[in-house]
Amino acid sequence: MTLLEIKDLQTQFFTSAGTVKAVDGVSYTVEEGETVAVVGESGSGKSVTAMSIMRLIPWPPGKIVGGSINFDGKDLLALTDDEMRNIRGRDIGMIFQEPMTSLNPVLTIGMQLTEPMIAHLGMSEEAAMEKAKKLLGMVGISEPERRLAQYPHHLSGGMRQRVVIAMALACDPKLIIADEPTTALDVTIQAQILELMKNLTRELGVAMIIITHNLGVVARYADRVNVMYAGRIIESGVASDIYHRPRHPYTLALLKSVPRMDRQREAKLDPVDGQPPDLTKLDEGCSFRPRCRFAQDHCAKSFPALEEIAPGHTSACFEKENLDKEVKEVVG
């Protein structure tokens, strides 16, 4: 059953340099209990899409100018501010990439964990504190009773991120949005946090949108993948299809830039050439063509539509059938 359905979402920022089309006609769905990854470089529109779902786009300069966001039978864009506040934290939890920006440094861990349960679930302070202890134990924090009396600066980065995960789970949400949840952590802790999130969402039946630029994360933890570039989804499909038969040059370039254990030590990485485009100066052509080794003259004349090329697999590229030789070199 579909839990979240985004249709033709458009979010723009009106700046002195021009109008930035940060999200330009994005559409995708999330099923109940499913993990969907949104992948792309910085500036591709991943986080703005997530903030649009939560209706946290600051005005000025940002505004959702079109589209619809239907969550669990409700049109989020039609809700009042008070109604939306009841959705945030209660039905949709969010995990931000830097835990110190989402934890209040002057409040104890216990106060920050119990506040949403008291506000959204009407729990007493004692009952909320008891559940907070269980949540900290669930996310792998030892001595939870002592931790509840501590402040964020008393904890390591990995422990703070575990607290943020506990906060996101506090009100038993139906959907969690994880925005680059491991960026600020070292590699060992990253793996622990991702494994923890995977196990918790599966045990509790919670759907998750995981926003990342790390394709290794996608391979292990996502059911479906949406690849974003310049504010649009340019390829979408189940994770195995995206990895074994990418149908867009940008997806292929991302895969080629990932370090491989089966390559010779002296083999060089193959980075994506060029820079992301200026979103205030996009033309009618494919936005990836200045960086694309497959680009042809017709790529400058119009933006390719997102078309289904196999069941559940879509791509927005005029040259998608010409990728096979390089795909074989990358995925074997």
C-alpha cells in the first residue's frame, strides 16, 4: 500500500541572482515498510525535496510552487500550520546529517526525548521517561538512565546520532526521512548506524527515505533508488537494476567513481567530469549534457522524458541504449 505519493513537486528559491529551481517536477512513491534511496551530488535537490515533504522550506526565499504531496491519505500541502506540526515528529520522523544541529545543547537528552511523546502522544512525564530508556537501549546506548540526565556535548558523535534516531522513533512514526545520516561520522560508526537503522525499520515496519551521495549505502540498504540531478529524477528503479544495468550516463558515472576492491591498487578513480549546473541558468536541453560523454546534438534541444525501459525501471536519457559497453566494464 502506498504511504507517500509525490507528484510533480516544484520548489523554488527566489534570489537576487535569479530563480533557483531546486526541485523541478519530482514524482515518486514510498510504500509501507519500504526503504527508498534518493541519490545525487550536493545541490541536486535531495534535501530540498525532503524539507518540502516536511514543509520546512523557509519563506523568503523558498516556496513550494507546484505539485502535491499525499501522505497516508492526507494532502500535506493543504494542511494548516498547526495540522502539519501534528504530522511532524508524530507520523513523520526526520534524522538530520549533523546531530548537533538537531539537538538542543542546553537541554538534557531525557528532556529532548520525552518532549515529543508528551506533546504528540499525551504521555505523562514518568511514562515518557520510561519509554525513553527503552528507546536508548533499542538504539544501542548503554546505561540509558544515566544518559538521560546528560547533555549532547557529553556524548560522542555516534552516540548523538543514535539519540537522534531514538527521537525519530519516539512517537512510532509511519515514515522516517534520513538526510545524509552518517556524513559527520567515521567509517566504522557509519556502518553501525546504517545497520541499526536497517534493523529497526524492518523490525518496526517503518518506511524510510534515505538521502545520500554514497552508492555503497544504496546497494546494501535500499529497496528502490531515485537518482537526482539538477532538481529532477533522471533514473529510478529497484536497487539491483540501478547497479547492474544503469540506464543513464549520470548513474553510470556515479558508479564508476566508487572505489572498487576488485581493482588493481594502482588503478585511478574515474570522477564525474565537470561541475553541477547553475540552477538559475538551465536551458531546455538535458542538464547533464555538458558533462556527458554520450551527449549528441539533439540532447540540447529538449529535456528527455522519464520513460519506463523495463518493469519498474525508468530513465530520462535519449542515449540510454548506448551505455551497454561501458556498463559491462563497470559491473562486469
